[in-house]
Amino acid sequence: MIKAILFDFDGTLVNSLGFYVKAYDVALKKFGLVFSDKEIVNSCFAKTEEEICQNLKIKDVDDFRKAYFNAINRLFKDVEFFPGVLETLNLAQKKKIKLGVITFAYKWYIDKMINHLNLQNCFGVILSSDDVKNLKPHPEMVLKACKNMGIPRNLTLVVGDSRGDMVMGKAAGCQTALFIPETHRIFYDFNALRKTQPDFVFNEFKDLKEILGL
């Protein structure tokens, strides 16, 4: 019986990965770097701005970060939920399942998006990269969230779209559910993701509802 669900945010609850590609593209072009979408994914996703700049020989990290954040603020107003997300969240709440968000994103961003999408009363815990010392795939974020919610790890389901989400959830002793919608093929190798051996795999939220018995 699942008592709590911890969701990754970007690419899991909201269809935002393409917007990240656009934001990185804006920032990279400022430094004369023109990459394909796949190259942007490989060079920038799941990396800090410091790591990106070091790898791409960009000297001014602050300037890159400013350009990237400005693009996020401009572009992300158009981000939408994946189909079925709100229904799933509402049904889980009715079943008294506790909900949380665990994200690689910055606190300012996740707070902004939670307000923008009117999710202020949905989640009992929201943890960002600013709230832990060790980022995904380290289990610290999951362990902290479970402790805050007062739910045993083995009764908690970690839902995400990346290898880091699955490795993190398993390392914490939770059950895991991998979300692989068809739109994510440009961002991930699905076969590689499946090798993390998640407890469940789904490509639409109606399937997650069935997994949870909602």
C-alpha cells in the first residue's frame, strides 16, 4: 500500500524539458555556441551552470547563468501539465496519499512554478537543490522528504523520468515508477532508463492511476 508519492517536477508533472532546451539555447548562443537539441541535452541537462561552463569553456559563469535564468522567466509561462496529472493528484489526495515534490531545480524556480500552476495546497513537502547538500542521484532528498512527511520509505513511491530519479529512489529504499512518454525520446535512451529496474514503468498518467489503484 502506497502512503506517499514523491514526484520529480520537470519532465514528470509538467512537460517542460523542451523549454529547458530553448532556454539553454538562448544562453549558449550569447557565447557563440550553436548546438542541436540533442547536443544541448547532453551538454546541459542535470548539470550545474558551473559544470556547463567548465565543460564548454565559457569563462563568465554569472553571465551565462543570467542569460539562462532570464530565458526561463520568459519562456516557462507557457509550460503545461502532462495530460492526466491534475486528476491523478486530486484522486491521490482523496485517498489520503501524501504528496511531495523533489526536484533538481532551484528553489526560486519551483516556488514560481508551483504558484503559477496553482499547486500551493497540493504538496506537503517540496524540496529543491537548495534544500540538500547532495543532489540526485544521492538519496538525501528522498530521505529528507520521507522524514518530513512521517511516512516509511518502503511505503513511498518515487515517480520520475530520469535515471537519477530511479537510482535515488532505490537507494532510499522506496518503490520507483519511471515515466517515459513518447515525447521524451529526444531526451533519453529508454532502454538505458529501463535498466535502472524501476518497480513500475508508465507512459501516460492514466496508467499511474491504475498502478496506484486510484
